[in-house]
Amino acid sequence: MAEGSFLTDDFLRQLINVGEVDILVGLPTHNNAETIGSIVHTIQSGILRWFPRERAVIINADGGSRDGTPELVTGVSIDDVHPASNLYALRTLHSISTKYASSPASGVALRTILAAAELVRAKACVVMSPESANIEPEWISKLLRPIYDDGFDLVTPTYRRHKFEGLLITNLLYPMTRALYGLRIREVFSPEFGFSGRLGSQFLGQNVWNDGTGGAGVELRFTLAAIAGKYRICQSFLGEKDPIERRAADLVPALRQTVGALFSALEPDFPVWSAVAGSQPAPATGANQEVLLEPLRVNRKRLREMFSTGVAELESVFQSILSPSTLAELQRIARLGEEEFHYPAELWVRTVYEFAASYQKSVISRDHIIQALAPLFRGRVFTFLIENRNASADDVENNIEDLCLEFERLKPYLLQMWKSRE
Amino acid sequence: MREMIISELSQALHEIVRGFAHFLPRLIVMLILAFVGWVIAYFVKAVLHSILRLIKFDKLSENAGASQLLTTAALPSATEMLSRFVFWVTWLGFILLGVRVLGILGLQEQIARFFLFLPRLFVAMFIMFLGLLAASFFSRAVLLAAVNANVPSPRLLSLALRSIIIVFVLSIVFEELGLAEQTMLVAFGIAFGALMLGLAIAFGMGGRHLAQRFLEKRFVRGKKEENEDELSPL
């Protein structure tokens, strides 16, 4: 109960009124008035359809919205669901909202949801993204059923995606977590996931909340904690993932949120990942992830230019992070023209591992290390786009698999650097 | 006459012997102080050297950019330099204490001034080190941000910021040391003002459209960037 001490009195009062529940749906928000109404509506439909007899609550953790998002969450009436879907509630479905801060922080939002889940003793919980415009009521079932019925502790989603979407996941997060932690979880960082009450309580007690970053990337730490704690994990296919608005400026925050979280987890988890060899598939429900192939306009030239500029301009930074041989190889490929340019998988893996080892050693500011990875990632993306330009879905999967195996093959290199730097 | 000369000479010799006998213990005390000082200074140096190696001061100095300066000037590492500096300051302090014991009048005031100057010297060195650290950190931050935002000439921007910070820190250091305060103040004012004016003119004349685009992007909501067809990383 001590973990709930950071919750406001008003929120605690609301939770006491709710009492114990079976199902908890967490909804972190910040200025999501455009989409939140329909999302809450869909969540309510999902609960009524798939869990009509269970006690359920929707918890909205809001990061200081100014567009009335919390009011929209609590204002959506369950009666609106009845006529459209012919569904009727056998239990009261609560919707409560709390403002955890005046500015958004994903870590604090998740912590609020976990603390609420612990207080109301929820058996199965799910966190939903407030931006998923194509959310279906079935998603609730797909993320909660394996926990509620089959005793899993964490359910991560898989999606139908375009082959060139989520390249940070396919080129770094998935292969590296798979190689280090030994479990093949495709979406290690996702805004939607389901978890058991016991996993939530265990993670709530971990020392990941006060690192000064507002808990950026804590969703990824949550997944890693579940693997490290040997909890039962499965993947569930949800359907098509919303295409996210593309902006170059999103790359560095995304790297901070994901790669930064992964690198910072490696230090406390060293006893776990250093003992792992190879990898095992995670159980999956529904279809496997699907790949869309329609043509997509991408400014490849810009990617290569930003890579070459980055390698040239950041030489002094890379000298602190990379080994001389890796840096020399990067400088060589940075001078190649667009036709000959190729950032091979082996060099990419060595680059990432050297960044991880430098991050552990804090050779320079850790945030600067993460930022310095951005131009190199662009170079790798360029090569991935060229390699998979005309590739079928199977070819793309095979290429990703080859990269994963390269990460696994070179794991001793990371271990060697890690131990020599201790 | 002969007796008188002998008497004067013996009196003078007596005076010299008496003076020397009076001075000798002080000289011995001074030599003892110098020796004890050397032993203490050596001990302090060894302890400091170990502590600095333990806290990886060389790495910190490398991050601050101080190591590059030392290497360029063919000087030893930052740890070695600081250890030697502390050794010499400590030993010199003991030697000056010994000299004070000698009771040479003209030196007393100079020695007192030296001891009063020491804290300011340490503060100035500390400010310089922090300044180099800040210059290195912020110039690298600007370099990374400029490279990732695809801004032209990122290294120039980074170098400009580094130079501004170092000039600013140097002016504080000189002020702390009390060296050429007025000259430094005026020189800093002129250099800083000229730099800012130069940047303002350069940005106003050459970067008008860049400034317009930047302000539009920053403040006009809803206006999407064109040609931003980069892929979503997540």
C-alpha cells in the first residue's frame, strides 16, 4: 500500500469507492480529446462483450490535458454502447480519472496505473494507447484473455505493419533484446500491452521510477523486467497498427525512450543476460505479425546524407565511443556514393554493442551517446531500405532474422567489452 | 695600534660568530621545515594521485577537453599535473614558512601576500576546470543537436559556443586572480559585443529565410514540414 502514497487523496477516494476489480484498463492521456471518446467507447464495448460478468474499471492517468480529455473519459456513458451492440452490463463499469502532473511523463502515468491496479487488486490489466484510432473491441480480449484465462503475466502485441515502419524495432530493439535476453518478443516497446496484477506489483516495487527522466521508456523496462523475472510472456496479434505521423525530429526522442531505456537496463540485468545463450520463441496467440508491401515514398538520399554528415562532423564524439577499427570502417562507407553505399549487418551490430558498452562506462554524457547514434541509425535504415526495396514479406522476415542471428553471434563481443570495462 | 686593530678584528669576528650562532638555529629550523615540508608534500602528492586515479580524474579531464590542451602543450596527464602542482604548492608553503623563521624583514610581507593569494589561485583553477567542462558539454550538445537537425556547419556552431564560454570563463578567472581586471573587462566586453553584433548581422542578412522558417515552424501551429518523408522509427 505504500506504493500508492504518491496518489492524490481524491484519486484514492475514487479507488476506494470502486473497490476490488477483476479487470483494469489503464489509459494514459495528454490532450487526446480528438480520439479519446471513441477509444473509451471501444474499450467499454470490449469489456461488455468479452468480460460481462467481471468487475472492471477504466483508469485514466492524465498528464495535464487542457482540452478536456479527462472529462471526456469519465463522461462517456456505458448506455451509449447498448443500443449499437446489443450488449448489457451485468456489473458497474467504473471510469475514473486522475491528473498525475501538469506535463506528460509516460513513466509517471504507468506508475499511477500500476499503483491503482495494486490498490484495487486487479487480476488482469491492460494499458491502451490514447492515439490508436483503429482500436477494435477485440484488442481488449486479445490482450487480457491470456492473462485472465491462461495464467500469462505479460501479453505484448504484434501488428500488421508496413515493411518499412518501425525500423528502430526491427533493426535494433527486437534483435538486441532477443540476443541478450534470449526471448523473441517482436514489440518490446508498445503503447498497448496486458499484464497480471502480480507482475504489476512486482515492477511497481522496482527502483526504476526515480532516475530523473520521468520514467521515459519505462514500458520497455517493464517488458525486460518480465523476461528477467522469468514471468510467463506471450504475444498476441492485434491487427493493423496505426500509421504514425512521420517526422525526422521524432528519431532522437524515440532513441532516448527506447534505446536509452534498453542500455540503462543492461547494467542491473547483467547477471541475467550474461548467462543467456541463443534465443527461444515466445508463445503467440492469433496470427504472426504481418507485413504490408505497398510502395512508400521515402527520401533515401537525405538519410544517406545525414549519415555521412554525422560521421564527418561527430568524429570527436565517436572517438570516445567507438573502437578505432569500427570508426575507420564507418568513415570508409560514409565516403561511398549512393549506389555503392552499404552498412553491413556485422558493422551495425558492432556499432550498437560498442555504444552499449560506452553507455555503461559513461565515456561521455549518456544522453549524448544516445543522440550520437541517430545519424548512424539513418545509415543503417538506408541500407535496410535498399536491401528490401523489392523484397517480399518472407524476404523481409529473412533479412530481419539474419540480423537477429548476427546480434546473437556477436554477443560475446559485447560481453568481452563489458567485462574489460568493468 | 696593533693591539687596537686586533681588538677591533676580534670584536668583529666575535660579532660575526655571535650573529652566525644566533642565525644558525633559525637556518637549521628552516632546513628542517623544508625537509618536513618535502616529506608531507610528497605524501600529499601520493595520496592525491591515488584518489584522482580512483575517481578517474583523467577521464573527467578528457571530457572537459583539458586533456587535449595538455597533450597539445606536451604536458603530462591532468592527474600528474594536479598532483605535481599540489606537491610544489605544499612544499613551497613550508619553505616560505622556514624563510619567515629566518626573520628577514623584507620577505615577511611578500610571504603573507603569497599565502593570501593561494585560496584565490585554487578558486581560479576550479572555475577554469568547471568552465572547460561546461564548454565541452554544451559545445558537444550543440554539435549533436545541429547534426541531428541537419543544420548547416554544425562544427562551426559548436566551436563558436565553446569559444564564447571559454572567453567568459577566462574573464572570470582573471578577475578572481586580480590580474589586469580592467583590461580583461574591457576586452571581454568588446569581444563579446562584436561577436554578438556579427552573429546578429550575419543571421539577419544571410539567414532571413532560415529565421522565418524557424519561427513559422516554432509558432505557427498546424503547418506541417514539407519533404519530411522520413519513416517512423517505432
